[in-house]
Amino acid sequence: MEPQLPRIQHGPFRSFVYRDYRFVWIAAASSSIANWMLKTAIAWLILEITHSPVLITFAFAVFAIPSVVIGPFAGVWSDKYSRKKLLVFIWIVSSVCSIILGLLVMADFQDIWVIFLLTALIGSSMPMVFICSQTYIYDIVGPANALNGISLWSLGLRLVGVGGAIIGGFIIESAGTYLAIFVAAIGYGVACIAISAVRHVDARGTPDDSSVFENLKSGLNVIRGSGLLIGVVILAIIAEAFGYGISAIFPILADEGVFGVGAFGLGIMNGAFGVGGVLGSIILATLRNLERLGTLLVMVLMISGLLLLGLSLSTYFYLAILIIGGIGLLMAGYDTFAILIMQRSAPEGMRGRLTGVLVLTFGIAPAGHMALGFMTAALGPSLAIGTSAVIVISVTLLVFFAIKGLRSTQS
């Protein structure tokens, strides 16, 4: 039975009235701060060891590549098995891998391929966290509060991400990279404890004995039969590769050759991206409901492309920080709109599978990260970012005019 919603029933924080939602939120937020610290620490570690733009962006790619393989299957698993047990398992693995990585850094171990392997193992948790959190939220707060619940979840991830990025940069400069990695391990442990407190019984569709592959195929068939969902997947690839993907070259912008702001400046850039996301999530959390989600998704990507153009022309660090914050704000909109379209379009018992296809784009996107690395090495960061902007704007326009479902009043 759903709890009564007294004073905050129509407020921006109404989803927090649900006990289980609070624990899902805490778990995801703790995991997020760990992820941001690790990304900052690993990027700086690779920069110190190699000074290679390609390998730095490859580190970001390695963090996301497991989503290609795990993402769709994670959606099936979240529909068939206990989400709580899945999350506990992957956060234990992430914490152990982080501890091992921290010990290797303390020992001045510099084999980057071992570092990449541990990074990939930790990154493999991302699809499961994303999918299980989204399906939990939709089941716990219901369709009427889904926009609010997803927005507040996104707000939490970005809010702590700001702290994780900035504090991570400060820890790296003042105490060493290894300590930031150990703090990330603690964050995964806190997430594990929080999710263990969830009492919600996972919703299930019609029971069947179908294999994982048959369940995966059924989810892909739903996507294939909808022009709207195909459009969302294409736009998600662009957003992940060249929207979120722009953070892959923040270490290069922070280096002496561009802004010369060091590891702490790198933390500020990551933090600005997070602050923008926080503001975007706050705005979305205040809204009751939204229609024409496909059109809104196109709009945020178009404006993101224009901001990328501005970033490519910027020669002042603090102007770049403002632009990065704006991109982060728009990416919050992309997250929420894409997730809502998938959740609303999913037949009962298949939300995990459809969200899993969306998560697949997290793993495809590293191709964009690597492209940014090669473009940066060949053209310099400004032209690489400018090229990314042209790609975002061009592909978004093409998809918008080619797929009628994105322009529908029901999208």
C-alpha cells in the first residue's frame, strides 16, 4: 500500500516520502561519488604516467565499454532476479577492485593495462546500477511521480558528483591519487549497506521459463517496432559520445598546454559539469508532468551542440567553466527525457529490458571518446571540440526530421 502524501504531495521532494525510495537514492548517490572520484583519479593517473591524449580518453572508454556487453543483459536480469542481490554483489566487486587499484598506486605500479582491467571491472557495475535504480524508482513511486523520482535521483547523483570531483582533485593534489581511490571504495561500501535496507519486492511480469537471450530478444523487438524508441537510442549514442563524452578531454584542457590549472582545476571542471546537472535536475523535479518528450530531447541536444561550439572557441578558464556547467544542465534533461520515454513505452514487466537497451549506448559511446582523443592528438582540443559540436547538431537534426515519432504530441 502506498503511503499517504500529506504536505509534500505536490512539492518538488514528494518522492522522498517513500521509505524505499530514500534508500535507493542514498545507495545511488554513494555509488556516484565513488565513480566521480575514480574517474578523476584514474584520468590524472594516466596523464602522469603517459601524457597521452589517446590513452586518457581510452581510460574513460574502458570505464564504459562493459555496458556494451552487460547493459542489455543487465536489463533482463533486473526483470528476472532480485535487484537488491544484484546491486549488493556488484558494489562489493567494485569496492574490492578499488582497494586493489589503490594498493597498486601506493606501490608505484605503472602497468596501465592492469589499471585499465580494474577500471573495466569497476565500470561493469554502471549498467546494473542504472537499470535497477530506474526500475526500482518507477515501481516504488508509480507513474504519476516517475518524473519527480527520476529527477531527484539524477539530482542526487550530480550533487554528490560535484563534491566527488572537486574533493577528489583536492585529495589527489594534497595527499595522493591512491587516497582518492580508497575513498571511492568506501563509497561503494556505503551504497551496499543502503541498498540492503530496501524492503520493496521486485515487480515481475508474466512468469516464464524463457532464457536470458529470449528475454533480451523480446526487449529488442519492442525497440525495433517503434520509430520513437529507435530515434531515442540514436540520440542517446550522440549524447553519450559527444555530450557526456566531452569530459574525457577535461584532463587535457586542465594541463599546461591549454588552461594550466592542474588536478584541482580538473576537479573544478568535473564539478562544474555536475553543478549544471544539479540545476537541471532541480528544475525537472519541480515539474508535475511533461509531454512531447521526443521534441524536448531534440532541443536539449541541439543547444548542447551550440554550447560545445562556444567551448571550442573559449580561451578563458572561467568562461569555459560556465559553458561546461550549461552542458551538464542540458545533459540532465537528456537523461530524464530518454529514461521517461523508455519507461512509459515499456510493457509491464519489461522496463528493465528496454532500459537495458538504453544503457547499451553507454558502452557504444566510448567510440566517441576515442574519436575525441584521436582528434585532439591530431587537431588540438579546440578543433576536436568544434568537430564534436558539428556532429551533435547535424545528427540531431537528421534524426528529428527522419523520425516522425519524435515530433508526435505523444512522444
